[in-house]
Amino acid sequence: MHGICHIEIPCSDFERVAKFYSGVFDWKVDRIPGMDDYMTFKPPEGVGGGFTRQLKPAPKDNGIFLYIMVSDIEAMQKKIETAGGKNTMKKTPIPGIGYFSVFVDTEGNNIGLFSM
């Protein structure tokens, strides 16, 4: 109880955001009949959520920051660039913990990658 149960990611183009996240991270993306401003996503592991047109991406220096667990940051960075995203921070070590990097998705959201 009291854990994170749902995440919403702002977007303006459902087809573009669905193609990006399903292509890069293998997320299953679905439309909900009767909800024109919302799509759901479910990653292979972890918390799912939705893409919404009702929210706007936070300015780069504000807002909650989301990290996606990956096994190989460099491989994901290549997929991100190929899919139309932009890597904004290279793979950076977190001593004794793992690594992280940051990218901007096709909707302008800043998202982090994390690996052990």
C-alpha cells in the first residue's frame, strides 16, 4: 500500500508517443474507447500509466522526474535517437549504485534512464 500505482506522461501526438515508447521500450499502448484525450501504457515490468493531452510537459528545471530501468543505457540511447528522441545527458555513474542518463522524448518530456 501507498506505493506509486500509475504514471501520466503529457503528450500532444498519440501516434508519435505510442510509436516512440512501444518501439524503444516495448511498452504496450492502448486506446480507451470514449476517451479521446488519453491512452494507456503498460511496460513489460513495473508501474503502468497513461499518455494524456490534458497535461503539458514540465519546464526542464521543474516537476517530478521519472526514470526507466534498462539493462544497457548506451543501447537505449541509440534507440531513443533513432525513434526521434534526444539524449541530453550521457551515461553517468552513481558510485556504488549504478548509472543514469537523461533524454527528451518526442513530446518534450525529460525522462531518465537507470541501470545497475
